Amino acid sequence: MYLTSEVKKEQFKKHGFNKKSEDTGSAESQIALFSFRIAHLTEHLKENKKDHSTRRGLIQLVGKRRKLLNYLYKKDITRYRAVLADLNLRK
């Protein structure tokens, strides 16, 4: 499986906005993990164009990430901008 606990810990350390690897519940950590999963599913769909169930899952993940980004935008704009800069996302 592509998403083991070691990979998750590495992602949280790499994009550790609160500088704690065990902080998995913050919006920033969840957005970073969703971005990793979205990138993986996008690569999968480039090879398997007719995999519609994966496409549906990808669209759901993008929606979840968008909702978390909207939450951060409303709550704290500086954290929102930091996440966008760190993960190279655009609105």
C-alpha cells in the first residue's frame, strides 16, 4: 500500500506546521496528507483512464481539501497563505 504509517509520519514531519509530528488533527496536516493522496491518485488515473471509482474518490478528496482550505481562509488568513506557499497550491 502506498500510504503506510511511516509515509504519514514523514509527511507530517515534512509539512509540520506546528513542528510536532504527532499533530495529525490540525487542518494544515490534513491538507498536506490530502495533497499527497491527490497527487498519487492523479498519477494512477493517468495510466488507468477508465477507473471511474478512483476518479470519484479523487473528486471527493479534492472537495474535502477545498473545504479545509476555506475553513482556514475564514479562520486565519496567514495560516492559509502559509499552507498554499508550502504545498504549492493555487486557489
